Amino acid sequence: MQITPSANLSGLMKIIPASKFQLTPIFEAITNSIESIATLSNSEDSKIEICLHFNDQDKDHLLIEKVSIEDNGAGFNDVALSRFKEILDSSKGHNNRGTGRLQFFHRFEEISIDSNYVENNEWQSRNFKCNKQHFIYGSEIAKPSNVKAHLTHICMYGFCAQKGDNEFFSKLTFEKFTALIRAQFALRAYLEGAKGSVMPTLILKFKYQVEKLVQQTVIKPEDFPVPQSKGSFEVDYIIPRLGKDSKIQWNKDQETPPESFQWAVFEFDEDDIEAHGAFLCSKDVPVKEIKNPVLRKKTSYKGKKKLTVFYGDYLDIPTNVSDAVDSFRIQDRDSVKVSDLTKDLFGIDGYVYLDDIQKEAKLKLAHIYEEVANAQEALEKDVLKIAKSLGISISFAKKVQTKISLLDNDDTITAKLYEEEAAFLADKSNKARKIIDSLNQLDPTSEGYHDTLSQKSEKLSLLIDEQNKEELSKYIVRREMVATLLGKILNVELHAQNKLLEGRKNRDREGIIHDLIFKRKQSIGPNDLWILNEEFVHFDGFSEKRLEDILLPTGEKLVSEKFKTELEEFGFNTNKRPDIFLFAGEGKCVLVELKEPGTNLSHYLHQMPQYCKLLANYSRIEIKNFYCYLIGEKISPEADLDEYEESVTGDWFRDSIPVKKAGGNRERIASIRMEIIKLSSIHERAHRRNKNFASKLGLDSLFNK
């Protein structure tokens, strides 16, 4: 005889997915047994035996073969069987959703049920099987029984692994399984006791096929802890409304009383459960984990681990929990959209949002674990103090802070600090060299150049084996990278330089050098002008901006309105744009012109003096001192350098070049200091400065050329 349920089982299983928790079928079966036992008038000697059967032929990959659950509850009498047949029947009470049995079929091919029970004051038994194709098949008709005891045996065969299941069960130890059961049913045991009921004794077993080994433990009602502390809190019903600014406003629902939630903290010996935990519960079992803002999950405190549970009628409402009972269907505020409010003529009713519940729960956690937080904070300060006394980097200390136990003493902390340092130093040189070699891939003209360079310099600085010098190390590492890039540009080694462009042989080196030092068409922002002068990085300035577009710090234009009209009257080009312009202080400015290495600088000796003359005559502010830098690589011996002096590096400079007033008496109104510098000289000087700092930091081995 076959019985088909009123709903299509295969179809329902597609709608109601497998729970993400591997033990859900077992938890569901235990819960059913607890509720079956609760219906008996006398349940003092109640017990539930749960046994997992493993195929242990491969010791490294245990396979689960079947699960059996046996209880002495009321059993499958006519009423219980009728409800079992109706998949979506929630009439059983206990806020049941009528879908839990589907979790059996998601992970097992067949279920067999043997039940001995009392019906109409007579002992009876029934035996039947279930699968997803026929649901109930065989004979479920009741027969008289000579056994005068309540006993129901459910066995799940033919394991159907979901994603991750095989790995989970292969690694599931008996100790971990016991810990999970204790944590899962701690709240249920407490609430059963509070109602005057008795939690059944749980007998847990693992059986192994090859070794014929049986592991067993018994959890009696008194073995479940009572709450160490408990309390309650309320969460308001909230009504979203559309404000005048078309943004959602959240208003308290004044007409609906707030929902009440309870919390309880259970304390276990540190080896009895795997980790601290905090959960929102439904139907007295954990459903959604809340990240504990205080405790590290696996770190015991005074030899104990804690389980905090939050529960209440609102969380038990069947429609508020997924059919797989592994998540809540309660909305977050983020799920409410402006469009929802504009299309609903009657507005949205008051609602208790999940993120509001979680927020209140986390506030309670912070209060509940205040003592632990204080102890943890004190220990983390000890780590920093010990690291400082040992001369160990603060970065290592911060990593150790995340790994310490509240039971660690100074010796243990010291050992962990040295272990962290040793692990960091191993293989650092190879990683550093790889980062240096990867500089060939950088392109100073790209949008993300500065970010990429910063990332690389930070990565390299993390490999440095000096302590308490992180910031200075990053500073020098980044600067050496810039100097190295300049050398590669001069040698045409960057991939970007050798990349063919439409209508041209390759990328221009002037543009790449310009972007390396100060990104073109940019105002105040990240730059590497230190390569010319250490002070320049602190000045406000502009890159490749027309003189008439340069702004003063006040927001006014640098040059006066008559600048353009007067020059155009005399036929002069007003589209002047220095490569780099910097405000160097009161009455001072810096001008930089960059030329491609093959360009003869002698052809541009008068370019910047012209800029200076225009600025001295037409600037809204008085500028008396100009500092000009003409930068390239080539200057002909025949150049007019009679008035220039040669520096020790082979560069040239001239002081006090006069700037005269336009028209009139042509009096001297400003002066120029002009420097002509080779790019190769800049590269060598930058590298020399960096190497000097690097040697003091112990970094010189990383930058040996």
C-alpha cells in the first residue's frame, strides 16, 4: 500500500532547500522526540538515544552510513501519524512549521520507523518506511503488541551528501558532536525545567564498522547548565515614512507595544563546548549566530566557555523563520526601499526589524561580558608592554594580540612574540626582491599609479626586519622605489615606454617623468617633488596649468584681469603653462620645466625667465623671488652658459637674474635663481640620500644595485 501526501514531496523539496547546518536532520529528530516525550503524563524516566554509524575503512575519510534515534515518547499513534503524513501541517503546536521532516529527505534516501505506543488503552505497534518518491510505503497499519513499553526507533539510511557534508562528517569527532548537542539544547533544557517538565536523558553514540568501536556518553538533565545570568530587553515596532527630502525616516510605532526578548548566559567547562557562542534562537534552539564583540570564540576565560542565547515569542513565529530553520525571514531596515513607500497608498505598518534586534543583542553582550573585556584589554596592553621592552615591532605585537588566551602569562606572551617575529623574517628577502623586480610593470602616467606605488612600498616595508621603525621604513622604501623608477625611465626599461602607440614609436619620456614627479593637470595632491628639494612636497601648487588658470589659496586667480588683454594687444601668446608651479611662501614661487632626455636644454634657457617676467608684472600678489629648475639630460657645450656656474655634480646654476618692470622705466622688480639639472644627477642624488637613510635603518641590503 502506498500513500501519497497532499503536496508533491519532490516539488516541496525544491521550494524548501536543505539546511546549511549538517546536523539539522539529527537536531530535528531529537526535537521531535523531546516533544513526543512531553505529551506523556509521566516522563521522569524519559531518554533519547542518538547513534551515528560510520564506515571507517579509510581512517582519513570517515563516511557516515546511517543515523538512528530511539526514544520512549508517545510514539506514532493515529494522531501523530496523521500529522506526519501532512507535510505542511503545523497543528502539532510548539510553533512547529510542519517542514522539519523534509530535512530528513534532503540528506537521507530512506527513513524507517518502528513505534510501540498506547492507543485506546491498548499497546500497539506500527512499522513503515519513507522516501522522497513515495513518502510512506509498506504497511503503517497498527498491530497489537506484546511489548508493554513506549519505544520509537527512527533510522535514516543512504546518506545524500550536500556541499561540504563529507568533509564535515569526516572531521566530526565524538567530542565535538557532544559539544554541539550540549550547546544546541542548553536553552531547551533550561526552559523545559522552567515549565516544570524534565529534559530527557540524551545517550550519544558513535559506532564504527571496521573496528567495531563504540564511543558513548550520557547527558542527564542535570548535566545541562542553568543560566549564569539572564535578563530581558525590548525592541520597538518601527514605521518607515517618506520624509520631505525623499529619504526614509524611521518612527516609533506609538500604538503597538514593543516586543520583549529574553537572554540567558550558559557557562560550560572549556572542554565541554568547542567555542563561545551567541545566538538568536527560535523554538528554543540556536538559528542565527551573532558576532560577539567581546569574546574570541575559542579563547576560554577562567577555564570556562560561554553560550549566550536570545529568544522570545517574536522569534518563534513560524513565518519569521526559514522552512529550513537555519535563518530568519525577519526584514532588515536596508530591505525597505523608497519605492516601497511611494507605491503603498496606505503606508507600511509597524515592524520589528532584525538589525534592531541584533543591535540590542550586541549591546547586551558588551554589558554581559564587561569583565572579560576588561581582562582582555589589560592582557593586550601587557603584550604591547612586553614587545616594547624586548624591542619587538609593534606590528608583531598587534598580531599576537589576536592570538593570546586569557590564561597566557608573560612567558607565553614572550614566546608568541618571538614566534611571530621569526615567522615574519623567514623568506622576507625573496619577497622583497620580487617587489623590486615588479617595478617594471608600473606606469607613472596611469590613473592608479600613486595607489599602486603606495601598495608596493607598504608591502616591501612590511618585510623589513627592524623594530619600531615602520613609518620611517615606509618613507624610505617608497622614495627608493621612485628613484629606481626614474633610473628605469632613463634606461627605457618600463613596459609602458616600449609600448607602441598609434602614429608614434613609443611613449614620450617627458610625460612619464612629469607624472612620476607630479601628475600632470593636477593641483595639490600626492607628489614626489622631494626628488628635487625636500621642502617642495609641502608647498601648494599646480601641474601643467595655464598661468591664467592658477588660483591663489584665497580662490582668486593668480594673474590680474589685464594680463590677457594687454598681452593680446601686443600679439603675445597668453597660453603659457609651466610644467610645475609652486607657492613657496610670501613673495616666492618655484617653477619647474621638464624636458625629454634627448632634448637640448640650451634651447630653453629663456623660457622660464619669460614666465617670471609675466608673473612679476601681472600677479595679484607681489612675487620678488623666483626659483627656476630646467630639468633634462642634454645640454650642448656651445650653450650660452657664460654667466652660469657649474656645480660639483656637473649641473649649472645662476643667481640674481633680474626681472624688470614691463614698460615705463623698466626698473628691477624681482630676481631669479636658475638651475639646470640633469635627470641622471637627480637620480643619483636621490638614491644616495635614500641609501644613507637606509643604512641607518638596516635596509641597505634591500637596495643594493
